[in-house]
Amino acid sequence: MKRNNKIKLIVLGVLYISLIAGFIVLALQDYSPVEREIMHYTNDSAPAFEVFDPSGESEAAEVTLADRGMALVIYRNQLWEQGADRDNFKKHYGGNYEFVLKNFNDFTVSEWCLKITCVPTTHVDSYWRAASESAKGEDDAVIIIVEAIKAGTEDRDQTIIHPEKEVHSDNDRVSFGMTIHSPRSSLGIKEVTLLAVTTRSILDNTMFWVLSVLGVILVFTTFLIIGLEIKSRQYRKQKEHDERIIIQSINTFVNFIDAKDPYTRGHSTRVATYSAELASKMKLPEDARRNLYYIALMHDVGKVSIPDSILQKPGKLTPEERKIIESHTTVGGQMLREFTAIPGIVSGALYHHERYDGTGYPHGLSGQEIPLFARIICVADSYDAMSSRRCYRSKLSYDEIVRELKSNAGKQFDPEIVNMMVQILEDAAAQNRLSEYNL
Ligand SMILES: [Fe+2]
């Protein structure tokens, strides 16, 4: 498996394990209902019974008491004065009050009990949408106890949920009302306490939704990675197939070239191998090295046009015959001009007999004017000529070849490439691998 894919697998594995661990931690939390105090509103700095004071004589008044994500909104719709004679009370005020209890927490509130401590002699005359009773508190304070009417006893659900989670029209609040008689025109409240059963669901936990979104993103990413990997494998397979066709076509042609001259059999393959090694030594990119190998394989393709009698002639060539032999560069360039699958293949065939000092053929290019691949092939080509037996001479020794390469650096060869070739040979000699270089 490729290193990249291993890293991807490890990262995905860690993410999946973390996600599952997150869900397990969430699932292990206690979601059972708890009975507790969830609101205790008091204001010690205010004078007793002045915490809530929908003040003034006007009928309409409104106040909101809020604590720990709960809010009790109190509206007064009506206010009237009553004489001292009624129900043996002194002069007092009657008022109609609407109460709305809101829950902004992420838990559900049910079975609640609201305790409102009011000034002495406060008295609830009637109530609606909730059950109410009164009790005596400290300093004769009156505690109005309002309880939820449990579901089933009236056609009303007294459960309170967060407004954002509201599904039904009024499930985020409960409202109830009372007619209260008070010795004051304002309703003095000392404190408000709310006891309730709270229930937390895993769905109420923000982390659950965060993890769920991350999970969806993770699964999507996994499918994306798998899809891309399949596509990339198909592409690689197709590329390998195409490359095999190119290599097989080139090799078939190379066999043609080499068959022309028994003395140079294997020449093209060896030149290609040496060229690729030089490219490697020069740290050229992988793609360039592969291309150079193919280009070098085809560098002498023009030789198929040279008559065997000239190509295999053991003796000295006449000037006309030399011209014909030299034409294998231009003929090769012509033959390959439509071979666009490998960029630079024409230059390889056309310029591999150019010399660094400008005295080569066919165009007499010099130095950096000669394409890099052609300069590399030139060194590899000459090295193979020197390390191969010819009909007119035996092959040169390691020392003779190194001497020859060095003495021609800057003349026939690019000095930098000669340096690389010599280093390759020295390394091979040191490691006893000269046989790999036909020596
Ligand atoms: Fe050649």
C-alpha cells in the first residue's frame, strides 16, 4: 500500500474511533428525570416585598423575572380598588394577573411547582389553567403555590421545552392566571421559586448534533476518498497500459535498428540505460528520466535508411559514405516528427551527434544550444561505442575510456555530463560492478 494511502487510512481510522468514542461518552450520560429547583428569584438589595412591583395605579403592567434559563412573565390586565368591608379585609386592591412561564434551557421541564412569596394578607381569589393554593411563610408572608395541571386531568400539556425546539404552538411556555387581592396597589413579591422535574435527552445535547454533522462529513469524505482512489487506479491502469504499448512499439523498432548491424546489437538499449542513469545522477525528475530512456532507445532510428553495405563496411568510409551515415540524424528526426507522445524524441535523434564545441552534425550547434537530452545521449552513445567491440578494434579498457571521456570534455561532450559519467564509472569500479557497464 502506498504511504499516502496508509496515512489517509490511519487519519480516517483515528477520526472514526474518536467519533464513536464521542457518541459512547454521550450515550453513557445520565438522562433520567431529576426533580430539583430550577429557578430561585430573589433580590436581597430591594426592600422586602418589592422584588416585583408592576407599579402604579394603571391597570396594565408587565414584568419579567428571570433566573437560570427560566423566565416568569407577569402581566396585569385589570386593577380595582375594594372597600374595607368585603370579606373582613381592610381596604385593598384586586387585580387580574396572567403568568407565562418560559424555559430557555436545553432540558425539558415538567411537573413544576411555582412558589410566589407575597406580602401578608395577599389572597388568591380565583385561578385558571393551573391549580393554586396558599400557605403562610415567615413574617406572615403569603406563599402562593401554583402547580401544573398534570396531563390527562385537563386537555393541556404542562411540559415546557426550549422555544427553539417548539413543535406545537405553545409547548415552549405555560400560561395561567389568577385574581389576586393585595393590600397594595402593586403586587409585592418577595421571592419566586420554581421546583420541577427536568429531563435531558441525548437529542438536547449540542455535542450530539456537532458529532452527527461531523459524522456525516466524515462518511461523505470517506466515500469521496474511495471514489477518487478508484478513479486514480483506473487512470494509473490505463496509463500503464498505454505505456506498455509505447514500450512494445519502441522495442519492436529498436530490434529493427539493431538488426541492421550485428556489431551494434543491444547498442540502443545500453545507450538508453546509461542515459537514464546519467539523468538519475543529475537528479532529473522521474518523468524526464523515463522519457529520456525512450528517446535514447530511438536515437539511431534513422539508421534503418542506411544501406547495410555502408553501415557494416569494415574499412574506411569514403566522404560520400560518411555523409550517408551522418544522414541518419536528419532521417531519424524526420521519421519521429509525428511521435508526439514522447516530447523531445525528435531532438534526441536529430542532435545526438552535435558536439559541445560546435563541430558536430547535422547543424553544428554548440554548448547549451544542444538540447540537454541530446548532450546526455551523446556521452552515453560514445561510452557504449568505446566499451563495445567493433569489427575494426577491440573494446577500450576502463582507464582508456575514462581518459578519453575527460580529454573530450568541453570538446565533444558537455563537461558536466562527463563528470557525472566518470563518477558513475568510479562508483561502479569501487563496488566491483563494472560488468554492468559492459567492462
Ligand atoms: Fe547515432
